[in-house]
Amino acid sequence: MPIKEHIAQAVKTAMLAKDNQTRDTLRLLQAAVKQREVDERIELDDAGVVAVLDKLVKQRKDSIAAFAQAGRQDLVEQEQAELAVLQTYLPERLSSEAVVAAVQAIVTELGAQGPGDMGKVMGAAKAQLAGKADMGQVSAAVKAALSR
């Protein structure tokens, strides 16, 4: 079942269970997906939905850090609850070892050497690993691989 259909089913289930937190978070996700579809005039596939999910997860993590620094524990808890709901719809991520191995293979394939080739390697890594790995982790692995 496509992720979009799975999310729509989950919204209905949350409504029947009167789980307002899950319902509201999933509706926010549906709205973000629909907005991207309207903006780009396309129908998002699973990879596109995962990209939207990644963006929303990153926003939640950034918000949690900002709210924690500001001492707003009530908002931190709300963002953490939303983050937990969103993360259930992300596909399983590659392990850090698998990310390092994939990055090393890309570096070898491209013949990249030194930090000047980071853009070239990141472009290839993003095409290959988007939706499968945390891109922050990929970026750190690329920096480590190119600094040797």
C-alpha cells in the first residue's frame, strides 16, 4: 500500500479512536504533501512523500532544540509527540556502517579527493541515499571520507 493511502487510513483510525494528537499530526503531514503536489503540479510517489516526511521530521528536531533552549518544556513535549508520530511513517534507515560503506563506494566511483569534491559526492549520495538514510549522517560520512 502506498504511504499516502496508509496515512489516510491512519487518519481515519485516529479519528475513530479520538486520538487528537495523531490525527492532527497526520493531517499536517497530508497538508504538506498536498501543498508540494500543488506547488510542483505533480503526484508524489512514495519517495516524494518520504522527502516531505524527512523535512517535517527535521523541522520538529530543530524546534525541539530551540524550545528546549528557550525553556519551553510544554512546546518541547508537543513537538516530541509529533516527531514520534511522523517517525512511524518513515521507512527503516540504513545503519551508520552501511552509510559509511555507501559513501566510500561513491567516493571511489567518482574518484573524489579532498574537500573540494564534496559537492560532487553529496549530489551523487543524495541521489542514491535520499529517503534511505539521514542526510546529516551522510554529510558527516562524506566529510570524513574526503578528509583522509
